[in-house]
Amino acid sequence: PLTITVDGLAKLLGVQNSHLMRKMANIGMDKLANDYLLTNEEAAEIALEYEVVPIIPDSTGPELYPRKIPEDMSVHPLRPPVVTIMGHVDHGKTTLLDTLRNSSITAGEAGGITQHIGAFSVQLKSGQAITFLDTPGHAAFSAMRARGANATDIVVLVVAADDGVMPQTKEAIQHALDADVPIIVAINKCDKHGVDPSRIKDELLKYGIQTEDLGGDIQAVEISALKGTGVEELSESIVTLAEILDLRAEVDIPAQGTVIESQIERGRGNVASVLIKRGTLKVGDIIVAGTAWCKVRSMADDRGNSVKEAGPASAVEIMGWKEIPKAGDMVLQAENEGQAKSVVDSRVEKRKNKDKLAAVAAMNVQRRETH
Ligand code: GTP
Ligand code: MG
């Protein structure tokens, strides 16, 4: 049944229509009109983006919802920040990620092979940890990057000093601003002759990025991802910002997270990398993501080490999925297999209904156009 317009939902949530529509676009909805009637499922999905837990009165079956965020987070422990690196093609994102990843491999592990799981954790000398999401850099992945921005606490915007602000730099700024994610600027390739980092700061000002030098509160660090200079300073800037953000999470609740990657692997079956956002996931737990569920058979970290539990802001590779979950799907823990199965069944059913509605809507449009 159709229940609420885009306009109505924006009023209900107390947000601007344009902001709501940007959120909708970010999660892949394209019915971007004020008077568009949303289905219950669509409205619920958008509400969740605002961390509002919707109650669907006529839900057709069992569903799992994230726990309410407690009002007083100060009693919960601090957690590492989750950081996404964004920027224009060839500005040095991959090089920076490699430098960060290598800097995190301690002597004892030097021979260890790092696994690509879409995220990795860096341990600083101070003992603090940072989780980096390793998102793809090409324009074709912009939808996924939009999701990345939502799963992330901090965006590191890489701008090459010899190239300046380019289309995907602007796009990254927009994603970060839309998702209300704070930015740290990394002015890269500062090892090159004749480059002027202050020119980049002036340029960024035009796009609403006011760095500290220019009286703003956005940190900018001059680095060479290739040579490794300034990279430690960048990590320190991230930690400083994380402290200001006071990032905390409940540890002793059922796990909640996001699928960052998934694939079928020979000999290992369906494998998904999951970023845990709240709670702790343990081997043997039952989780649901979209229309896939999993009894966690085993978990591995970014070094390929097997782990028994994963807490807030850690990324793990999870084995044991009955079906392959989709990147971007929310992961929620179920109480038991029975609950997981019935939630999946009801989601499959809801999806069928949604598809039917979409087919009817498309037919109506066609009919209108031919008349
Ligand atoms: P896409 O994934 O294609 O978007 O590119 P990217 O942003 O990941 O850039 P990548 O790290 O692949 O770097 C592109 C080129 O710039 C490579 O040839 C790097 O060696 C070079 N590069 C990256 N960082 C630096 C740097 O700090 N200094 C210099 N001189 N070159 C760099
Ligand atoms: Mg790259």
C-alpha cells in the first residue's frame, strides 16, 4: 500500500526535501519528486538513513531493526575512526592506502601476506587504531563511494598538488558534505618540483573547504604518498579529529554492520567482508544482510588471521553465508536460525511485492505515454 509522499516524509523527519532526495539518490532510489508516493518499505529505508527506526504497521512479516542509539553514549568505550580515502583519478589514493597499510605491518609480521578485504586497520605508535575503507577510485564506482561515505566517520580528500581540484574531487566533497562527514585534506605529490600546496587550499575555498591556514577548521596535510612523507602527520590529524568527534560504540550488544565486499571463493564458499559498527560479532552467531543469512563459521582479519570475535569499527571477512549478500547491505544479528530464515523469507516476499508494484507503475507510465 502507498502511504506517504517524499514531501510528507521530509516534514516528518524534519529535514529539507532536497537533503532527503540526495539521501534517496545515494541509496539508489530514483523517484526524486516531492509528490512521489513512497511505499512503506521505501519510507522505512530512507528513515533508517536518518537513524530513525520506523514502525511499519502493516509489515507483511518478521523483520529485524537496528537498536535505538542510546541517548547517553559517554558510558560506552571509544572506538577507532572509520576513514574513507576519496579523490580524483590518479591523485594517489591507492599509493596512500599502500603506504598506510605497509606502515602498519610491524616487524614480526613483515612476511605476512595482507588480504584484500575492502578495509584494513592501522595501529599507530601511540596505540591508537584507525580503520581505513579501501574504496575503488573510478567514476563508475561513484554509487559505492556514496555508500562508503555513509559508512565512514572521516573522509580523507586526496588532491594532487600538481593537478588541483578536479571533477571527482568536487564529487567527493559533495558526498562528504551530504553525508555530514568531516573532511581532512591530504595535498599529495608534494615531492614534485614546482608544486604549490597553498594554491590547492585557495582553490578548495571555492568549494566550501576552508582549511586552518585560511581561517577555517579543516585540517590540511602536505604529503607524498609515494615517499611516505607527511603520512604519519596525516594519521595524527585523523586521530585528533576522531578525539573531537568522540566516537563511541556499545560493545556488549548484538552486532550491527555493513557489507563492504562479497564474493564466491573456490574452497571457501560465499565470503563477505563486513564492517562492524556496533556490538560484537562472534563465531557461531547468526546474522542477516538483505536476503542472505549466515551462521558465522569463521572470521578472518585483514592479515588473514582467524579471529573469534570482532568489535566496533573492525572489518572482518566472514565465512558461512547461505547466499551471497550485497555490498552496502546492513548486517543485523538474529536470535537464532529460525528468526533469520523467517526474516529472509519475509524480505524476499516484500521484494516480490515491490517488484510487482514497480512493474504496475511502469505499465501505467507506458500506457500514459502511448495515449
Ligand atoms: P585511481 O585508482 O585510478 O583513481 O588512481 P589513484 O588515485 O589510486 O592513484 P594512484 O595511487 O594509482 O597514483 C597514480 C600515479 O601517481 C602513480 O603513478 C603513482 O606512482 C603516482 N603518485 C602517487 N602518489 C604520488 C606522490 O606522492 N608523488 C609522486 N611524485 N607521484 C605519486
Ligand atoms: Mg587507485
